[in-house]
Amino acid sequence: MNLHKDAARVLEGWSAPDAGQERLRLAYGDHLAAHPDGMWKACRDGHITASTLVIDPSRERVLLTLHRKLRMWLQMGGHCEPDDATLAAAALREATEESGITGLTLLPGGPVRLDRHHTPCAWHLDVQYAALAPRGATAAISDESLDLRWFGYDEVAEVADESVRRLVDRTRAVL
């Protein structure tokens, strides 16, 4: 199975938690059906991206990156690569690369939520996962970050945008 087919399969089988998420799920499926290149950055009409919220539930905190280009506190994530076998693998790769943490474990059940947002390159149709950080995990800043920091659940609203706040809330709901 290729990445495009895997993404379509994941989205088709995902149970959206509300009507807004269901509309996005259907729109992402339509996008993939209309764009054979819809997984790749080269698709100027938008492309599927994979991101991951790294969490430490025992300490009630999440790891966010201060994105180098966007200068915003965000979850780890970005563009899919040709070597990614699955959408979940892309999300885990991005989280590991950007956090510097090995041994992350995606929460079972697939994506946590979807978020569509415009970026300098195109529309990102982001499929958002969550991953548990192993006990004692040490983060390391990547080239894509200006900073990397753990925030308590209640601190996220002070630093991040609505999309990240919704991701944290939804992740906490599924824990």
C-alpha cells in the first residue's frame, strides 16, 4: 500500500468526534480523490500533513516547538516524505525528528483530530496524532525550531493558538 492509499484508508475509517471534524474528514477524502499528488508539498492546491502532540500525562504537560519559520508554539509535524510507509509513521517520524525524543508511542486509535490551515507553501490538511513520551524523556531542539519547551496543560492557552488548544483538549479527552 502506498502513502496516498494509507491516508485515504485512515481517513475513511476514522470516527470524527463532531460535525466539524466530520466535514474536514470528508473534505480530506475528496482532496485525495481529486489529487493523486495530494500527499506532497508540490501539490499547490494543498496537501496532507502529519503532526503529533507529544504528551507526558503523568506530569500533565505537552511538548511544543517554537517553529523557526512561523514563530509560533506548535505541536511537532510537517510534510510527508516518500519514505513514509504510513500516515502514522510520518507523524511519528516528524515528532521524533523535531522533539529529539526516541521511544515515542502514538496513542492507539489513529488520529486525534484534523485541522486545515493556510501556510506560506499552501493549505495544510493536517492529520493530528498524539504520542506518549517515555519516562525521563529529554528533548533536543532541531533545526526547525527556535525553542522546545514543556508546558502544563493549563499553560498552553497562554502561548499557543486555537488549533493547538483544541488538539490538547481533544488529546486529554481521549487519554
